[in-house]
Amino acid sequence: MKAAIELNKVSKKFVIPYEKTTTLYDSIVSSFKGHKRYDEFWALRDISLRVDGGESLGVIGGNGSGKSTLLKLIANILRPTRGSIKVSGGLTPFLELGVGFQQDLSARENIFLYGKIMGLRSREVSQRMEDIVKFSGLERFIDAKLRNFSSGMQVRLAFSTAIQTNPQILLVDEVLAVGDMDFQEKCFDYFNRYLREGGTMVLVTHDLSAVRRFCSKTLLLSGGEAAGYGGTDEVVDAYVYKAQKIEKGKQIVGGRWGTKKAVITDVEFIDKFGRATDRVNYGDPLTIRIHYETRERIQRPVFGVAIHSEAGVHCYGTNTQLRGVEINSIDGKGHIDLNIEKIPMIYGRFLVTAAIHSLDHLHYDWRNREFQFTVVKSSQEDGLFGMPCNWSLE
């Protein structure tokens, strides 16, 4: 497969002035004094990656980790200080949607203006106007002045125009954060269709569910460096749980890590008869019992479970905090149960991760996919999961 995007040891340095010099005299005096008038900030260091045509790469990390800088480098808005970037194919950056909009023009006039900025001819914009307006959902406001639009409405207008460029490569940077739920789902449907048709996408976002949904592999940035690069489920799990076993620039593997202030001594699977088992029928209840032991009293711990298929598909993840279960403290030995009313997976073997951490994600013990159970097919229905449903004939 031909590479659509290749980065080879890319670094980006910004120069930050210590103080503002307003005159030539100030600059000359400062030079003679030997003062260093600027600081160097490396936003990215030695980033190497490859995105093949038809792939989708997620880029995650905390604020200031270098995500947006990376996207601007790929888009050729910024130039690297060191390293090389190669992009093959037409590229549309969804970075700052709406830049170039004029507030005193109508939405219709701004569609023509923004279409020109995005590389469309006026005739093409005219031909696609109906599709643009319909996708945006702003039919009632198409002739209203843009100054009366909310920020979310302006993003909808810009996104609906930009997708008409039919790009080979999409660069997406949190552009949907201000969109409403219905419009976000419409955009997600577009991304699904775009990827099915062989498009290439780089998605920068804090929405980890969107990364899991669209991206086959993910880059985790921390302080401008690659803290993890590989399969999306492994990289996202490591980011969420602040895993200690992330190797810079390498794919993350399973294992066990944590401070061991509290440890998971075992995980049992209890069937509907109250017996320990590693097999359960589809549709039956199952209890996942986490046995733990602590060295000292731990205040307000959080217990978590993640379930993956044998093929690596992330099926489900939850923890006591998400479910509104507050645990005051634990001390010594004990166990906690996750009670599943009905196993929804129809058949297959499933790997279970168990974890204990603090409310601020200080990880005590993480046992990555070390436990497993098998679901026995007991239905003629097919697929990955069963659904509570019934047929009715009018």
C-alpha cells in the first residue's frame, strides 16, 4: 500500500521573545548587553510515522502536547525545523473552519467565499449549493447575515462547504467540538462513508470514543514526543490509565504495571449457579469478581474492567466512578463484583483487563487482558452481539 503521509524524525521549534523591543535602539542596546532576547520551545521532537492510503490515524494527548502543531506541519501551514514530511494526494485541512468568513455577508454569500478559499470554482459552488445547505441544516437562515449565527452554526456552514472538495486526505482538528449532537452524528456518518470509499484521515481530538470509532492506529503525544504509537485500543488504554509501560515511539503491549499500593490478586468469573467458571452461555448472567489486597488503607479507590474480543476489538469498559459507585476506603484483603445481567456477546473468547486506581488516575495495579472467559453459542442468531428485540406484524 502506498503511503499517503510520511514523517521522518520531524521536529518543530518556536522562538519565544522574553520581552518586546519596540525600537531599533532597544534592539541594539540589548545586543550589546549580551542579553538573550528569546527562549526556544520545541513543540515536537523526532516524530516519525506513516499513514497508508485508506488508513485513519488518531492523534491524542493532553493540551500543549503538540497535536495541532503536528497537523499544521502535515498541512504545510508550518514548516519543520528538522526532518522531512511527504504527502501524496489532495489534502483538505479541517483545522480552523470558518477562517475567512465575513460577518456582514449572508450565509449564502459566505458559502461562495469559503468555497473559493477551499479551492472550488464559483460554478462548482453553485452546482453544490443545495447539498451544502441541506447538510448544514440551515435552510431557514441561508440569507441571514453571518453575524447573527452562533459559533456552532458557523462551523456547520464551513464543514458542509469544505466536504464538497472531495479530498483524498482529511486533516481534522476538533472541528466538531461546538456542534450539536445531531450534526456531529451527521458528520460521523460522512467520515464512515469517506473511509469506506478509501479516503485517508488524520483525526486530532480529545474525544477518545471517536478515535476508537474511526482510527485503526493512534499516536500518543506527550510534551512534544511520541509516547506511544500503535493499535488504537492499546494506545488509548495507556493514555487513559497513564500506563507506566509506554515505550517512546513503539507499539504498546500488554502486561502489568502500577504502584502496587493495592494489587489485584485474582479475577474470577461466577456463573448463575454461584460457581467459578470460564464458560458462560450467551444471554446468561455473569459476575466478574475482582480480588484485591492492600498494603495500607486507601481512600476512595476506583475499580475498572475492560473487555476485548480475542481479535482485539474493544467491547466494553466501565469503572465504579463512571457507574456512580463511591467507595470510601479499602484496607487489607477483599473483593468487589461487577454483575452483568445478561451476556450480550453471542459467542467467542474474551479477554478481561482489571484495574485499581485513584480518582485522579494514579494507577495502583493494572492487569492488561490477563483473564479470559468463553461465551458458548446457545442461539441460532448470528453476529457479534445479541439485541433485546421482538417482531410485530400489523
